[in-house]
Amino acid sequence: MTEHRAGRICWWLLGLCLPTLWTGEASALSCLPPTVESVFSHHHDSPDRYVMGVGTIAPVDPLPTFNPHTLQHEPPGRFRATFEGRLVGKTGFDPSTQLPISVERACFDEVCGFLPLARPAVMFLEEEGDGYVLHTNYCSDTMLPDPTEADLDRLIVCLREDACAESPAAY
């Protein structure tokens, strides 16, 4: 094999592999969009106790902001908020309520994911002591943003059946 041909083959292989190397990190950090089933199962399979609700939150404390110099969110830790919406009861979603909660965000650098400030979401509030905590992450897979009535009906079925298999309509 000539040196010229070997060089062309190396460049060809590099061109074939390089896009994979570039997208490897991005795909490792990519997130699947939440579904009724994934959100329900995530909380149902947890040993922690949750209350399901649909609504928005209104921060009481200032939202933490990302400091690019320290690579931290400041102030650190949880912030206080008010859940405004409907909690699930034995017959479905109860009338509107307001509930003080804490919000704990798990961020990846400056990416913190969805917070239901203006748009509603299905949320699972963890029972902790005398209060409730909303846990979020950068993938936004702990909540279901902008749920439809069909999504809410499906979640009620999942609760009643104590499980949430993939819906045939999802295929």
C-alpha cells in the first residue's frame, strides 16, 4: 500500500469516527422527554412517600442563580415556594389548594431543567417531616409539563391499578 493511499484511508476512518466522538458526550448527557408512565413509575418505585398534584409553584425565596466563577448555584440548597393547584384524592384531582413546599434542584452546571412557574405540570411532592419537597433535575424527568386531560386520566388509572404500564396508544 502506498503512503498516499494509507493517508487517505486514515483520513477516511477519522472522518467516519470523529462525529461519533463529538456526539458521544452530548448523547451521554441527553435526556428522554418524560411520559406519564416514566414519571409515575419513577416515584411509585421509590421507597419515599409522595403526593401527586398538578399545578404551578410560586417561589417565596429568590431563585438560586448560577455563578460562572464558582460554578455553583447561589444561594445553595433548597428554596421555599407555594404549590398552587390540585392534589390527587380518592376520586381524582381535588379542588384547588395552596401548599407551602421546599424545592430542591439538582442541576448540571447551569442547566437546571423545568420549573412549573407559569405552565402547569404534574408534580410528585415528597412527604418529609411536616412538609413537602419538590425534587427537580436537569433532565426535567421528575415532572410532566403541560399535562393533557388524557394524561391526568391515565395517571388516575395508574394510581388505582398501583402500576403504570405503557399505554397501547403510545405505540
